[in-house]
Amino acid sequence: MHRFEFTWELAWQTLQDVLVKRVITTIKGPNPVVKEAGNLQIISNLVEWDNMRQDRNRASHTYDAVMVTEIVNKIKSDYLDLFLDLEKTLNNEPE
């Protein structure tokens, strides 16, 4: 679960770096950064990104095995693809 939490943190912080690179320096924090990245079509499916943020927050504060299993299943079925899509987008980002 920690890997998911770390990957989420790296993803939104990388998105913030992309925004700064595009001279958007006033947007800070995971929620506004992800929303702006969606508005700029750096990422797609804002609903799933928001679900991922919520699950990341739940994962870091839960000890409920059922909830953890649900989140792990969503990581496999939904969130991994979001991270892989982000990787593709970032690889095509101009230097």
C-alpha cells in the first residue's frame, strides 16, 4: 500500500512540476494541481484521479482489511492505467 501512496505523491508533484514548466506557478497542492492538469488535458478522467486521491487518503489512515482489499483491487483495475497514461504523456512532454 505504501508504494501506491508514494506513487500518488510523485504523480501529483510531477504534475505540479509540469505546470510550473508551463509557467503556471500559482497552483499548488494535489487537488488544484490535478484539476488544472485535467483542464489542460495533461491527464484524462478527472473523476478517477479524484477517486484515486480519496483512496490514497483512506489507505494511509485505515487498518481495515476489507477496505485495503478494495483499494488494492482498484489500483489493479483502474489506477495503474492512469499512472501508465501519465507516464506516456510525460514522455511526450517537450523538454
